[in-house]
Amino acid sequence: MFFVLKNIGYLCENNSYTFFCMKKTICGAMALLMGFVGAGAETVSSPDGNVVLDFTLTQTGEPQYAITYKGKDVIKPSRLGLKLKSGGDLTDGFTIAGVDTLTVDETWKPVWGEESQIRNHYKEMAVKLKQPSTKREMDVRFRVFDDGVGFRYEFPMQKKLSYFTVTDEVTEFAMPGDLTAWWIPGDNDTQEYEYTRSRLSKISKHYDSTVNPTYVWQGKTGPNDVQTALMLKTDDGLYVNLHEAALVDYPVMHLRLNPETLTFTSLLAPDAVGDKAHMQSDCTTPWRTVIVSDDARDILASRITLNLNEPCAIEDVSWIKPCKYVGVWWEMINRMSKWSYTNDMPNIHLDRVDYTKTKPHGKHGATNENVKRYIDFAAKYGFDAVLVEGWNIGWEDWSGKEKDEVFDFITPYPDFDLPMLRDYAKEKGVKLIMHHETSSSVRNYERRMDEAYKFMKDNGYDAVKSGYVGNIIPAGSNHYSQWTNNHYLHAIKKAADYKIMVNAHEAVRPTGLCRTWPNLIGNESARGSEYHAFGGTTPGHTAILPFTRLIGGPMDYTPGLFENDISKYNPKNKSWVNTTLANQLSLYVTMSSPLQMAADVPETYEKFIDAFQFIKDVALDWDESYYLEAEPMEYVTTARKAKGEERWFVGGTNGMEPRTATVDFSFLPKGKKFKAVIYRDGKDAHYKTNPQSYVIEEKTITSKTKLKIAEAASGGFAITITPA
């Protein structure tokens, strides 16, 4: 028997947004299925029967699980459990005390996202384990969806396991063969790597050549360690994605491969003394996720990560609004201008600064005149906001000896008249976005956070981009430990108290927490556009990110770079943007985010104003999404319907090899004609030799139309669709 839950929904009206509150009612009787004491086996399958999860206890009481999809091995028998600092490990000696099962089929409405409603349909099996020798209890809860599995450890309140320290998690993912993997190296401080495609057995061979030359801090791990979300493919065509969901009060999980057995083992980011997690029952770990399908498009369409997170924790969400912005950023990245006001102040300390006695270097980006230029541009073309970085004191020595106290987040440089610019932007109908670079001094940011957020609200800022560049302070910690992850969530919760939206850079990778805290409207947590100014990024990078980084939530990738030759901005910088202009347009659809930047400088957009029209038009929030074509690192073609509107947008992002995309418009309403404005690569386009070659054309289409569109190397296309 199954305990069946179905949802009864009621709408809660808010000024500009409506969200769906879940209310569950029991439809049927609950069945407690008791397992026999000792070794045992339990099975639960997905609602459609394609995904099967088998749980077993070995003769020594060691918990194991295995997953199949349509009869094919996805995860071979793999160990479960945790190692503890004291009191013995939770890895064996277990008996099954009981098994609870239920089925859930509900629908919920996100505040923003790739769909206006999401179905959460799964079968659950909670295996209750007891360790007779210690009288301790541990439950393993499995949720099996049509497109994969989520599972986690749960520790009910108990006398024999109250406070405990996890030193290792032994969760395994035993692969069914030498799969193809798209991976980045294990690192406890950054995800800003290009992806490598290789066989599992070749990961260690490629490892040294992939280690990030720009951001090698203190968190590098070993040559067989990789980060999630990890994308894999079997030789017989199964696509498998390994990740985690609802990362709360726990360290990040990397994966360590045993190249002989082709088995991954969970590798938790340590704290300053080498411990992994400090826990107190009643508590749970994050979910470990396995997404699987024989169609790559299903990986992109999966909502397992979001569904495993808790419902929205914010009652009034009317202030959370998607945002399209420009900013004083790209010119700083390519060194046209600087974050700092002066070069004259080494080893500064906040209580000793007197900027009236310093000489500005003349290249400061966040000046009154320059910021007004961006505000005027945003107002002219209908953008919501302008992000200004380098506005506050401290940039001269932010990485120096006094780093712990460099930034106070409320004191502007002498050439940044905050009240004047605030009022000027308001008159133009534009918001300013705050920038908080913490220099990874978590302690300093937390003690100044209330003051900084209050300062924002007093001056009309309702969104902040936070940054965590460099080694974490206090020394010895890293970016992905339990303690630091708790800080990132604390910042989001505190921001919600002030009705502030957060775009966190260099923070922990997303694991679907934007469902619970939708004021988290963006993250970086991957190699973004800025690397085009640091030597370039290999074609195909943006065709793998939807399969990896975006599995956990949207990215502030900062697309829209129209000028490829960075030396035209800074003669000393010979870097190159390794995409075509049409490829840059496609990213606004294939890499969906409620926070999208037009990252290039205003003068460049004025040169390509016809292509810029797509960035002006493209929506940020969606009713429906359709994944038309996909292969990791090679190509992604996605169509989306704007929320509450009869407008559709299609993006095609291509990797290294030229190809012809087939766009099937059967997602459109039947019996109607539509106008399609197509922005595509020119016949002679190539990301190196002719990246700015593009064609804009109009066609009349219907739901029966299929178009062939040529994509250049690292090229692509974008389409706007409206009723004819």
C-alpha cells in the first residue's frame, strides 16, 4: 500500500506576483511496512516504472543502494553511511526497523523560473535503520521520480546520537562502466574552470592541465576529485547527472573517483581543523541526486533539484522581481577603468583613511559622469537597473594585510555622489544595484551586514551583487565548508528581512535553494563571461553549463559581449571573445535567469543597435520551456514562452563544430500564424575570423513549421516570436 498525497491549492495575491501555497490532505490510509530484523531488501520505482531503486543490507549490516533505468544499470550496488569523529561509524552493523512508503503528486508555482508551475511527482521510501551495538538510529529517505532519484540521511532525535561530528561521508556512486564525463577538478574554493570531456579512467591524466591558473587559492583537492553537478554518458546512450539539492548546514559534496573500480565516493569540504560537519539531531543531510534519461533534453527539463527543496519561506514576495541590467563592470574587467580611486594608499585601515588628501589616478570607473552615462543608456533602452562596482572606499588595499577591515559598504569615494546619482536614476526610472565585495572577509561582512542592508534601503537599492574573491577570512576556512555555506544562507535570509534581492558571486554553487529563498535571484559559481578578458574560454562552454551549473539554479553569466577583440578596449589586453555575436544573443534563452545583464559597454551596443534589439525584447520569466535539441558541450536549442504573454523566444547555442539546427515550432498554438524575427550567424561567420557576421530576417511561421538554421563554430541564433 502507498500513502497518497494530493495537493489542494489556494492562491495568495500579492501586489505584482502571485504564488501558490501548498496544502496537503491525506487521501487514503498510511501503511507502515515493517522490514525483518537483520539483512533485508526493499525496492521502490518511479511513477512511470522506468527508474527502480533497490536498497539492501549486506550480511554485515552495511546499507547499499542501486539504480536502474529501463532495465539498464545507472548506479551499481553502492555503499551508504557516514564516518564519525567519536562513538563509532554509521556504516555497518545495521538492521531494518521499518520502511515507510508514500506517493506524492502535487503542483507548485515558483515566484520566477523556467515554468510558471512545476509538478512534483514521486514515490518515496524511508528506510529506518538501527545499529543494535550502539542503539543509534539513522534513516535513509529515497524519492524516486520519473527522471531520477534523490536520497538523504536523516537522524531523529535520540539520546545516543545527539551532538556528533562527521569526518567523512562514504556515499558511493558505482558507475556501470568507463563513462564519458564532462567535469571540472575538485576545489574547495572555486568552480571557475573550463570543462574537460574525457573517459572516467582518464580524469587523472587531464587533471593538472585543467587546474585554474587564475584562482588557485587554498582549496585544491586531488587528481581524481571532481565537482558536481557532474554530467556523464554511458556507451549505450544513457545520460546521468550527479549533484546535490538543498545544501543547508552542511559542506559541499565533491566526488572522488577510484579509477580501478570506477566508483565515486562523496568528498566533503573540510573546515579549518579538518572536520566536515557538526550536527545535532533531529537533523538531515542535503539530498544526493541522480538524474537519468536516454534523452539529453530530459536532463535540462528535470526539476528534481528544485522539488527536493523546501517551499518558499517568504510570505510576501511582491518585491522579488526579475531584472535586466547594465553596469560599470565590463570596462573594469578589461581594464579600461579601475575599481580603485587612487594608487596612493598602500596598507590602508578604515579609521585612518582621508581621501581628501589623496590624488585620484584618473581611471576610476565609478565616477559621477560615467555612472550617469550608464543610467542614461539604461533609461533610453528600457533596462531596469545599473550595477555600479568600485563605488566604495577600500579597493586600493582590499587584498592587503588589513583585508579583514577594508570595506564598510556605506562609504563612497569622493567622486561618487551617491545621493545625486540615486536621485538621478530615480528620475530616469532606473534602479541602482549595490555592490558588496567582501574580499572573502566573512567576519567583517557579518558584523556590518545590518548596517549595509539598512543603508541600501534608505537609498533606494533593492538588489545587491556580493562577491567573495580570495581566501576566506578567518584563515584556514574555505569557500565550501559547512561554516561558510551557513554564512551565504545567513546573508540571503538577512537580505530577505530588508526585502533585498541577492546576486552572489564566488559563493557556493546553487542546489535549488532559490525555491525556498527566491530573493536569491542569481549566482556566479562558474566560469563566466569575464574570462573572455582573461585569455578566453573554449567554444562549447556555454553548451555544457545548462547540463551542469544550471542544474542547481540560474547563473549571472553576464552575456551580450558584441566586441570580440578586447584590445580595442585596452591595447595591452590581447584576449578574444571566442563566440559569434549571434551566439551571445542565444544565451539569454538557453541560460535562463531572472537576472540578465547586457554586459558590453554602451558605445559597442550603439554600433549594433539592430542586434541589440533582441536583448531589449527578450523576457526574463517564463510560463513554459521546451528543450528542442541538446547534446552536452555540443549544442542546446531551447524555446520559452514569456510569463503571461503571447511571446516566445528561441535560442540555439552551438559548440566547436558547425552544424545545422532543426527548429520544430510545434510548441506554438495550433491554427495561428506568427511572426518570427530571426537573428542568426552570417554565411561567413566564425568565432575567430568573422564573429560579428550576422543576419536578421523575418518569417511567417505556424506550429507546423520546421526551420533549418546554420550555426557557425561557437555560433548560434536567437528568435523572437509574436502573433502575426
